[in-house]
Amino acid sequence: MIPVEFQNLIAFLDIFAAVSFAATGALVASRKGLDILGFMWLGVLTGVGGGTVRDLVLDAPVFWVVNSQYLTICLITASIVYFAAPRIESRYTLVLWFDALGLAFVTVAGTAKALDYEVGALVAIIMGVTTASVGGIIRDLIGHEPSIVLKQEIYVTAAALGASTYVLVEGWNLDWLHPALAGFFVTFIVRALAMTFNWSLPGYQRPASK
Amino acid sequence: MIPVEFQNLIAFLDIFAAVSFAATGALVASRKGLDILGFMWLGVLTGVGGGTVRDLVLDAPVFWVVNSQYLTICLITASIVYFAAPRIESRYTLVLWFDALGLAFVTVAGTAKALDYEVGALVAIIMGVTTASVGGIIRDLIGHEPSIVLKQEIYVTAAALGASTYVLVEGWNLDWLHPALAGFFVTFIVRALAMTFNWSLPGYQRPASK
Amino acid sequence: MIPVEFQNLIAFLDIFAAVSFAATGALVASRKGLDILGFMWLGVLTGVGGGTVRDLVLDAPVFWVVNSQYLTICLITASIVYFAAPRIESRYTLVLWFDALGLAFVTVAGTAKALDYEVGALVAIIMGVTTASVGGIIRDLIGHEPSIVLKQEIYVTAAALGASTYVLVEGWNLDWLHPALAGFFVTFIVRALAMTFNWSLPGYQRPASK
């Protein structure tokens, strides 16, 4: 069982993550010139999409059905972006940094929730990656943008490393804070370094001789 | 609990909606020149996709697993469209009006079912919009068509207004018929006016000074 | 209830199918020049996507949460493809034949599992087709490739025929082996003939007079 203080932390992190993900959804809506309902719908789908798939697969009650404030947060965020998009777009780098924080938060929250349902280590890692990336995948599919899965930048990779770190440290039977901090910092630092130095893993190269 | 007579009405509305949604799926198949199995598969995915996601999120038994006549209806509709597509395409406006009726039906049915599972008001509205739009989103993704979410026309908006109306009127503790009628007419009339007068909400405009 | 020996057979077939589907996902990753994490993520989504949707709809525990070796298999397959892709690409025809075997396996396994949950015949057929095709649909959506649903080749059709055969023969109350063999051979032979002779069903033709 996840202790109560960690559940409270997860709930807080989830809200921060919903804000940052909903903001990236609304920014795609602004690039497509949608109306305010389009901002809201894309904001909600991006903000809660990953956690919804995680909860369905774990057979857990869907988090935003249990507690609808996640929806409220996504709708408010999308509305703010609609009216403030010019100022936000000119601060796109800031949004990317918030998104990196959100990525690190949901990776930890997704992996922790999966382990709380007593799944195996590999399943927990996949659940962390799912929570971190499925909202963005849905956003890019509906917005006709290149999927984050196809981009060379280290995004899914950061989540996979962070989730793996969480599972590894959790196996040492320390208290709940250690794996959470370790998973958070690995995800965030890997993503931050990749953003700062334009890192990418070597993509598969089709041999020239072909 | 939803009273039995309303459950019967919902079941009837669901069938009408499955027909109209499956028809729009099959018409995308006709634009892509698919074979009859392609018509059927796209008809089924469009016809039951939205309600399936609603039931999964609510942790309700999936409606077409409980009662497979929804599948039968979708398959028959898709087959009819395959053989009658030229005549149907030339009546595309008629199809759009049926689709508007279907939209109003499933918005009411989706919102009512969600409230019957005792979710909050906002969750019920999102479930109404989900039931109304996810089938079309899947259809447009697979058919490589611009998503209904990206179009400027008032479609998701009509569902959102209708679902909100339902939840509002339902809160007055009248009998079941009043919220259903109110939700239906708001959805249908908003969509009908938008179709007739080519209404659209103002899309986000990137500032010229940028 | 499915007898134990058939459950063992299904588990074995599922693993073979996960390998062949994950390989097709990884080959899309190679066409897109992704890094090794991209290969893995696309391999996992393609390898377990169809079965995941089947289990969610049936309200069954998701198979790879119960037994994470399916994930391991997909990750290993994707890694092998990453390092051996040139050799595999030059044997693309071989991959297509493995994929046809995988298609026949999961069609049988998906239909059998659905019937084990005591759904109706039509639902079981749709579940067989879902298991067989949803992984590929997700792969093509994320990889920006034309969806297998849009292609003229007989793929979904082979699965639909195989699943229908399974349900038909199962209705004769023979032992479990007969419907499994019949479903397998119908799916595989139809797909094999379609590949060999470039068969396709007649696509819908827009009338010239229009």
C-alpha cells in the first residue's frame, strides 16, 4: 500500500502534470486555429489520456471519474491558453520546461500506482511510460502533428529510464520517498539535458549499400 | 436509477444513433474505395466506438457485448451503404441531418448513463461528449480525414451544450423526460442552426504582429 | 470453460503472435529511423495492442499484466530487429509470412477467449477481428502509414472469415481442437492465397456518371 502522505503527494503531482499536459494540448489547438471548445477538448484528452489508459489496464477506477477536479483543471488551463496564447507561445521554451516537470511527475505517479496494484516490475515501467506518453500521442494524432514517438528527441526514453529507476530503488525496500525522488530526478535530468544539448539516441540508419 | 421506460427509450435511441454513425463510417469507406469488409469494420468502429470508451471509463459492461444487436445494426447499415452508396452520397445533406439526430440521441444517452453510475456533473458532461465524438474521431483517424475536432463547425460544441443542459435540468429533480427532451433539443437545434447558417465559433487567431 | 491443454496452446500461440506483430511494429520503426527505445515502444504497442482492447472490452484481466513475459518477448523482438533490420528487411517476404501465421494464431486465440467469456457469436467474431487488427491499426496510425484497414489486400477479411469459421465449428459441440484448427487454417490459407495471388475484394467504385 502506498502510504497516505505519498498518496497526497501523488495527487498534487497529478494536478501539476494535468496542467502542463493540458497546456501542450491547448497549444496544438492554437496552432490549428480551433475555437475555445476545441482547446478544451484537446486539453482534456491530452491532460488525462495517459492516466486513463493506465487505470483501464490496471482495472483501477479512472482517476478523473473519482475526482473530477482533474477535468476542471484541464478546462481552466485550456481556457487560459485560449486567451493568453500569444504570450504563452512566445514563452514556448518555458512551456517545454513545465512539460518536462510534468513528464517527471506522471512517470513517478504512474509507476507508483501500478506497483500499488502489485503488478510486476516490467509492467510497472510500461505503465509509467504509458501515463507519460499516451496523452501526447493522442494529442499529436488528432492534431495531425508528427507523433512524439517518431521524434528523435529523448522523451519516451526519459520516462522509461525514470520509471526503471523508480522500480529499481523501490526494490531496495527503502521508504516511499527515495524511489519517488530518484525516479523524478532521473526523468527530469535526462529530459533537461536532452533539451539543453539537443541530445538524441542514434536512430536506425538504413545501410547505404542497399 | 434510470426508470425502465427511459432505459427502453435509451435503447431505442442508441440503435438509431448506431445506424446514423455507422452510415457516416461507411461513407468514409466509400470515399476511400474500400471493399465490403472495410465498410463493415469502419461502420462498426464508428458506430460503437464512442459508447465503448464511455462504458470502459464508467466500468460498465460494454453495451454491445451485453446486446449484440448494435453490432448487427452497424453491419447491416454498412452493407446497405456499400450497395447503395451512389444514391446515399447524392443525398449527403440528408445523411448530415440523420447524423445530427444521432448526435443529439447519443449525447442524451451518454450523459444519462453516466449520471446513472452516480458520477459528478462535469464527468457526466464529458461522458456525453465522449459518446458523441469518439466514434467520429476514430473514423477520421483511420480514414486519414481531418478530424471532427479540427473542423471549425459546431459539432463537439453542440454535444457539450446539450450534455450541460441535461445535467442542469436533471438537477431540478423533475422526472426523467424533461432533462432528456431539453438535452436532445439543445444539441439538435444548435447543430441544425450551425449546419443551416454555417455557424462557427471564432477560431484562435495568431496575432498579426508576430 | 476452455480446457487446460487448449489454454496452454493459446498461451503458446499468443507468444508466437506477439513476436510476429512486434516485428512488424519494429520494421515500421526502422522505416522511420527511430532510436532503439522507439523500436521497443512501437514493438510493444503493436504486439499487445489488439489483445489489450479485447481484454478491456471483455472485462478480463489484461493478459500482459497477468503475465509480463509477453512484454519481454516484444522488447526482445524489437531489439533484435533494431540490430538486424537490414537482414530482416531484405527478407521482408519472410516477415509477411510470419505475420500471416501470427494473424491466424491471434484470430483463433481472440475468438476462443471471447467465447470463454460467454459472449454471443457475433461479439466473439468481432473480438477475433479486434485482436487481429487493432495492434496493426495503432502501429500504422503512430507511424503515419496507410492503415491496414484502408489497404485493398485481404487482411481484416481473412481474420473475419477465420473467426466466423471458429464460431461455426464450435457450435457443433466437437472438442476444442476442431474449431481451433478450422479457424486457423481458414485465416491462414485465405491470407496466404491473397498474398500469393495479390487477391483483393472489389473496392467500392464511385459511379463514372457522377
